[in-house]
Amino acid sequence: MNTLIKLLSLVCALLITITLSIFAGTSPQEKGFTDKYKTAFEGKDSATLESFLYTQGADPAILGFYKMMQSGEAGEKISSIELVDLTPEDAKKAATPMDSPTGGKVCLTLKPTKKLIIKVEKKDANGSSTSTSENFIAEKDGKFVIPVPGPCK
């Protein structure tokens, strides 16, 4: 009888785990964000890509760099895109002031809660390559945005 109870408990735990993993996942807001970003990126829609940037208080030189980086591979096919929770290391990195290319220190203008990870695979006659980019993501007024660094406060 004890063995039967243990076996049934194990089966129940397994079913609960499987059920949770099926229904867990990204929220509709996260899926909408990644779908819209992927569509804009693959369609080389620079206006939509720039609309994801949170620019209030941003350093103008860094803003220009962010725009350039967003459009650099735009038009390529994204092999994977995901929005993930920050690890403790990510949170520490996001909170640490960075050196500005124009001198001084800059900080993210909003506190990030997620990280956007994009993988692009290119294949042509010369071979193939894979690149991965990561951006911190914050929420502002119920919308996911990419905070652009500005002077530390």
C-alpha cells in the first residue's frame, strides 16, 4: 500500500509539473512585444524600432549609437527572440554606472525588469554566421521599452 501511495504521489507531481509548464510561459503583453519587434526588425521598419527606445533623459550620443545598432542588422531573419527575467548578475550590471563615450558616467534611465535576447543567423555563399544581441527592457506606462542610458542622477 505504501508503494502505491508513493507511486501515485509521483505521478501526480509529474502531471502537475507538465501542466504548469504547458500553461506557463510568456504573457500576452510579452508575446505582443516580441512579435512586434520581430516584425519591425525583419521588415527593416526603423520608425517602429525607434519607437521601442525610451529616450527621455538619454545621452544624445548614446541614443545615436542605439539607433545605429538597432538598424545595423535590420532586415535579417531572426532565428529566435525571447524576453527573459533578469538574473541577479543582470540586475547588478543594469544598476552599475557606465562610462559615457563623451566622458563622465551614464545610467539606465529606467530600471529594467527583463532582457530581450535576439539571435540572427545569416547564411550565404561564403558560409554562415550567428549573432546574438541583448537589450535591457523596462516598463513605462504599461508598455515595454528599451531604456537608453543618460547622465546618472
